[in-house]
Amino acid sequence: MKTCNEHICRSVPKAEAVDQANAILFFASDLSKATTGQALVVDYGCNL
């Protein structure tokens, strides 16, 4: 029996290194100056 998470993750793309790099660049930039104490999950929503 497949779980809901397995079904959802089959239908979304896999996160690539560039996706993680973009998240790191965001936190390193001035755009994130109002962001504090956050953990950003880069997985297209597969972490349920």
C-alpha cells in the first residue's frame, strides 16, 4: 500500500542543487534582511 507522501512526490519534480543554491543566495542577500530564525525546506512540498 502506497502512502500519500509517495503519491505526491511522484507528481512533483525532484529538487536540484540549483534550487538549494537559490535558497542559500536568498538568505545571503539583502532580500532576507527581515527574515529571522527560519528553516527553509527545498523539496517542492514533498516533506509532509
